[in-house]
Amino acid sequence: MITSSTIRQTYDRCSSFYDLFFKPWLEFGRRQAIECLQPEPGETVLEIGVGTGLSFEFYPPDVRVIGFDYSHGMLQESKRKVATEAPCPVDLLQMDVQAMAFPDRSFDRIMAAYVLTVVPDIHQAIREILRVARPGARVVLINHLTRRQGFLARLESLLHPVFARLGLFTLDRDLLSILESFGIENLQTAPTSWLGLHHVIAFTVPRAAAGTRPSHER
Ligand SMILES: C[S@@+](CC[C@H](N)C(=O)[O-])C[C@H]1O[C@@H](n2cnc3c(N)ncnc32)[C@H](O)[C@@H]1O
């Protein structure tokens, strides 16, 4: 099983060469996600799991980004990009998506690219995203979606334990069903990245789901 400490170690270790592989391969998805997020002038975007900051260049200049990551190494790389590549102001924090330090109902725009395949407790991460979202907030995720059949589904089930053990990512989460179990409806999905391995998933946070308290605080 993927744990917080293996994730942190893995991403700390690969932070210096992460861009070499994951910039070209996943570039299109980041651009597509921010276009889909449609931040308006003056708005603040919460970006979860910013990694090395590869998304920064796609933000419009008139928004503000609050970005966080769990890995110190990844944050060090993203700090460099704030100085050199970000067209808009970016504040960076070290934080765990499963226990965010923001008050309830803080954000109208939330983005998480290739992150929910990594966190140990995806239900808690989604609970937290809904807690910090305002009613009507737009949330855009880029994620792997579970395949049920075909060659790639078989390949993924073979490779899943290897990637999970390395603390890189998991491939066994049915994100759409999990989101639906939180009362999220009208999910928009569009394939992105090579072979359609990832999807951009967008939704509007319903009034009933926004500000939902995490279970450990209820
Ligand atoms: C596959 S990388 C994606 C990084 C970036 N979003 C991108 O587009 O390249 C996953 C990122 O999620 C971060 N992460 C993993 N678990 C996290 C958690 N519980 N809270 C915050 N960030 C987390 C990792 O440190 C890593 O930077």
C-alpha cells in the first residue's frame, strides 16, 4: 500500500529530474486543465500537489495561485519556477491534501493535476477538497481513470503493485464512482495525455457538498 512516507521520499528523490520525463509527457493535460478551470481576473486558484510547478506557465497573469505540496524537494523546484516562469503571483506552502490548513469554504477554483492517484487516502483528500470549496466552486482534476477491460487494463493491474510500492502512484482507484459517492453530479471528462492514459475531470461543487467537514472532526 502507498504511504505518506514513501510518497514523500520518492518525490523528494525524483524532484531534480522530474521535469525531464513528466514535463513533455504530461504537458498538454496541464494546459487543458487550466483552460477548463476558467479562472477569472482577480480570482485565487488553489493548486493541490503543485509538484515542481510545471503548470505555472499556463495561468493567466491576472489571477493569484496558492499552491502546495507534501514533498519539500518538489517545492524547492517549484520555488525556482515562481521566480522564472510564473506569469502570475504564486504563494507556496508545504501541506497534506488530506488535512489542509485552510478554513471551510475558502476557494472558488481548485486544481489538482496527477495527485489523487498518489495520496494514501483518496476519500479523505476529496472530503478535504469539498470542505475548502465554496458552493458553486469549479474543481478540475487530472487523473487516471480505471479501465475495466482490454490490454491496457491487464497491463495496469500487473504494473499497479510496482508503482504503488515505489510510492509513485496507484492505478486501482475508481475516481468517478468515488466522486459520485460524495454527491458530485454532472462530471465532465475529457481524455488527455498519450494513449488517453489520463483524463481531465471537471465539476461544480454542489451547495450540499461544499464545506463538508472531514470525518475525523465530526
Ligand atoms: C505525479 S506528481 C504531480 C505533480 C504536478 N501536479 C504535475 O502536474 O507535475 C504528484 C505530486 O503530488 C504530491 N503529493 C502526494 N501526496 C500528497 C499529499 N498528501 N498532499 C499534497 N501533495 C501530495 C507529490 O509530492 C507530487 O509532487
